[in-house]
Amino acid sequence: MEHSYQDWMSSLPEELWDVPLTQMAIPGSHDTMSYCLDINSPLLWSESDIFRVLDRLFPCLTRPTIFKWATTQDKSIEDQLSMGIRYFDLRVAHKQSDSSDDLYFTHVIYTHQTVLETLVSVATWLKSHPKEIIILACSHFEGMDDKCHESFIFSLKKLFGSKLCPRQDSELTLRSLWAAGYQVILSYENQVASRHEELWPAIPYWWANQRTAQGVIQYLDWTKEQGRPDGFFVAGLNLTADRCYIAQNPKESLRSLTYSNWDSLTKWVEKQLPGPQPESLNIIAGDFVGPLSICPMVIALNHKLRKKNINQIRKHF
């Protein structure tokens, strides 16, 4: 395995090339694009009226607070790709008062970068790494009407072209994707996805909505007991703080909260198994995937699949 993890999929042992991607351990990033939030941008229209009034009256207090709690990543999407991230949580929106067709990413506020200029850089990266497969999960779509969706989808098809893997019932493996030249699985969390064979349905995301590692782990363990979905799904390691906690802890941030809980989350992840079993995990996503060691930890879980296959072969003979 290369220590950079730029090409970790093509570096996997050959006996894993025929394992369905839905049964592999894949590292992902939660709110992928929050590293480039624009502190001066408008609030999303979905935010509460009370919050909007406070932001209008006391921006010198609300804006720094929004910024440090809405920022979940600190590395560019190109860096995340090179670190080994293969699932990207992309929350797309159109600014309500923007007369242009530009789309932005969001998390309470909008990003500096537009969606298309970001995805152009992703397409460029893929050309240099032809055996790496990525999952783009587009969701939220605030301020977008049907016309806006169709225009965006047209741009996505034009940008990724033959690299887009069509929606299908058969299990995808690295070997089958490489043979077809597919590199992008594009999930689109909107009903318009059904009109386009290149778009996959929404990928379930297990979100604990908890402030502590213990709360997240308890939720994920409980959810595992219910059984895994048939296709792709995400176990989110990301922590959440409500506004009451944020107001009572002005010196804290999402970064400090994540760092202080990371050791416990790490120990839990290291015990997990990929595979087809009801309790197996698939995509594991987290915050601050640059400074925290989520990629090597999740990628290493795939070697448990290899050991299992070897043991099954030995039993057979």
C-alpha cells in the first residue's frame, strides 16, 4: 500500500478486485466543501427567522461562531482525493438573490468556490488516477427549481462523460468498473434522478446527531443491529453540537470537539468489519479528514476481507 493513498484502490490485492464496492470499507468526508465557506455570504434561507435576526443585529458575534462550527474540513477536495477519500458529501444550492446560474456548496452559509469549478478539478484529478473510483453524493439543493436541476445535471454529464457509471442492479466491483472505464458514481438526492440513468438514488447516511463519541458509537451500534442496507451506505463519525451548547461554550469549536473525541471513535472504527454481514460497514465518513487519520484506518479494514477469503480457501481444501 502506498503511504500517500492516492491510488489505494488499484494497490489493493487482486483477490479484492471482485469484492462488491458496497461490501468494502471506503473513507469519506462529511460536508466535504466546508473548508471554503465564505464568512460574508448570506445565510441559507432554510435557517430560522430568529437566527437570521440575530445575524443581522450582531454579525460580529454570529459570523465567527457560524464559521468555526460550520467548518468541518480544512483540506481542499484535491487534497482529500490524494489522501484517499473516495466518498464526498456535497451540499448544493443556488443563492436566492443571485441572477446568475452559478451553484455553490453550503453549510449554514455558502462557499467561495462554485460547484462546477470544483468538479472540474475533480475531473482533472481522475484523469491522473484512472483506476480510482469516487462516489459523489449531491444533496440539499436549496433554491433550485426543476430547470436549475436539469441544467446542473447536463453540466455533470458533459463534465464526467463516459466516466459516469449508470445506475444498475448488479454489484459493482473494481474489476468491472475498470473494464468499463467508469470512475464516478453520482448519487443525486432528488426525484429528478429517476429521469437520468447516470444518477444513483440517495445513499443512506447514519447520522447520530450526538455531541460525544459515546453518543455516536451507541447510535451506530444500535443502527448496525437493525441490519445494513442493500446498497451503499454511510456511517457518520461526525459530532453535532446544538445552539445551547455552542452558546454555553464560546471557546470551543467543531474542531476542538472532534479532536477531543477522536481517540474513542478511532478505537471503535478499528474493530469494525467490511463485508456482506448485517453488522458490516461500508462507507465511513468523518470531519477534518486531513489532520485526522481516517483514511489509512478505514482502508486498512479491507485487509480483514482478504484474511477472511484466505481462511475460507484454506477451509475448502
